[in-house]
Amino acid sequence: MKITPTDLPGVLLLEPRKFEDSRGFFAETWHRAKLAEAGLSIDFVQENQSLSRQVGTVRGLHCQLAPHAQAKLVRVVRGAVFDVAVDIRPGSPTYRKWTGAILSADNMHQLFIPAGFLHGFVTHEPDTEVVYKCSDFYAPTHECSVRFDDPEIGIDWGIDPKNAILSDKDAKAPTLRQFSTEEVSI
């Protein structure tokens, strides 16, 4: 597995090796010991899967606050997304900076997002399915959302924000300036 740091410390792009033959393919998508050797030692306790039917569906930006902050390992099992991480750790030299990667069923890339980062994605194909592992259990009392199109973050989603397909919660999310990051875990 190839592991590449992004321009945000701690956010990593993982590229599993894919072995193909006439039957299909095999890929090792997670191996605790091998990833620990590369400096990524984490225990995941929950795995989630989402289906987004339409192209241009935006899910995010989301995170969980301490003491239930979550690290995530995100991958796409059908379709494709532009996946984004935003640093919201108070005092971080990369505060409000973002990075993104195309994750697809074809390229099998994964994005590791540490605790203290917002996460979101926009779908590039219909019927896209995203699977992600989490380092802490879902805690609705500690979840938060920030507007995906917050101009102070300035994410280039590759779509017209007016045409984004959003949940009611994401459409009503505050900007980062309106959101307090005092409880964000580092």
C-alpha cells in the first residue's frame, strides 16, 4: 500500500495495491500492522456506508467534538467523489486550510482524516456508495456541521454551490466563523 502525506499534516492518501486477473481483483484495504509501521496506528470502532443517488450531492462538512472526536478512513465502493478534509484545530498552523482527493471505486484510493478535521464530499457519479471507518462511536450530542460553501474556507467543489443537493441539516449549517472550535480535539 502506498501512503502519501497531503499538504495538511496527518491527512493521508492511501492507495491499496490492486491485483487483477480473469476473475476480477483483490486488494488489501486495511492492515493494522503495516499501517502502524508507516506511523498510522489507530483503532476503528465503527464503519458506516452511505448511498448518494444523484451527481452533485454534498455531504458535509461534518465532525464530532471531544471527547468523541473521530478520525476517519474514507473510501468509495461504487461511483466517485471529491473528498475533502478541513483543519479546524485551534492554534494549528493549517487552521481553515483544506485538502481534497478524488476517491473512486476504480482508483480505490482512501483518505485518512484525523480527529480535529471537518469532512465532506461531493458525488461525481450517480448511485455513489461511500464507506468509512471511525475511531469513535457516533455521538449525536457531539456532532457538528459547517457550511460546505463557507467563503472563508474557500473549497473548490467543482460544482455550482447553488446546484448542490444537500440535507436540511447541511443547508442550515453555520459558517466556521459562527462555529466555536474550542472543543475540537487535536
